Amino acid sequence: MDNQIKLFELKEKVKIFVAQRNWQEFHSPKNLAMSISIEAAELMEHFQWLGLEESKDYLQDAKNHDEVAMELADVLIYCMSFANTCNIDISEAISKKMAINEIRFKKA
């Protein structure tokens, strides 16, 4: 589905979801930044005590894979809500950052 749904459509879905629940007052940049971090920590929990190979093996189990995917979705949903609240064009921000990274981390 990554190649079927556009980023702005997902951002709009998140925006509508938040509006339908009147959550805008709670979605300050501070609260959303904290929520991103909290959800990222929940994602990390899945791998906390695993070695490198064990972490790859962990994802071979369908249940684990689905749980990790849902945690990643939570992170991305909060990121989109943050972008909506702060009027950040995600595609533009990523493109700019990748250009900076190309310079910073030149191939050998």
C-alpha cells in the first residue's frame, strides 16, 4: 500500500480523526513530541533484550511483526499529527534533510 496512498492523504486522515474527537487542544507541539517519544519507546521495548540476530528473528513471527508494525504506525501517526499542528511539509522536510545528509555522509 505504500505505493498506493499519498502522504498528504494519510496526514488528512489523521487530521480528520483528531478533529472528530476534538483533540486539537491537547495536540500542542510539546505534547505531540512527547507522544512520539513514548510510542518510539514502546517500539523499542520489543527489542530491548534481544541481540542483533535475535531482533531479526523476532520479526519472523507474524504476531511479533504485526505488533511492531502497530507501534511503528503509532509513531508515524503522531509524527503526522505533529506535522499538521506545526504546519510542516513532511516531504519537503525529508528532502531537505536527505540533501544535508548526502553532504554530511558522503560515500567513500
